[in-house]
Amino acid sequence: IVVLHYAGDLINDNILRAMGNAKYRIRSKTLRGDTAEMAIEVFSKTQNLVFLEKLRALEGVNDVTLIQYDGEYHG
């Protein structure tokens, strides 16, 4: 799961474009005033995480967090 915090109206399309050929699914999107949080489930069989740097470099993106998720949550 990739969690992004960002600000700006047009950045959503840039985020999806930066995902490139990675197979993904948007899991949630939360809007809070001028900022947004998006959680994207990424399906990858390799450790190629180049898209993370592309996401982080986008203007308006405040932070990018990658969380390993195997379908179960204990807590």
C-alpha cells in the first residue's frame, strides 16, 4: 500500500501517470480542506520501486509512505 499526502487540484492525474506500468488499485481517497490523502494498493512481484521516487518528486506531494500489506491486519 502506498499512502500519499498532497495538495493541489490537478495533481491527482500526475500521481496516476507517475505510477507508470505498475499494476495498482486506488483503495481510498480522503479530502481534508486543501490537502488530500490517497491509499493505492500496488501489485508487484519485484523490488522495483522506481515509481516511489517519481511520486515523491511531484510538485504538491508532501510525503509518500510504502506499507507492506498481505491482506491481513492484526492490531
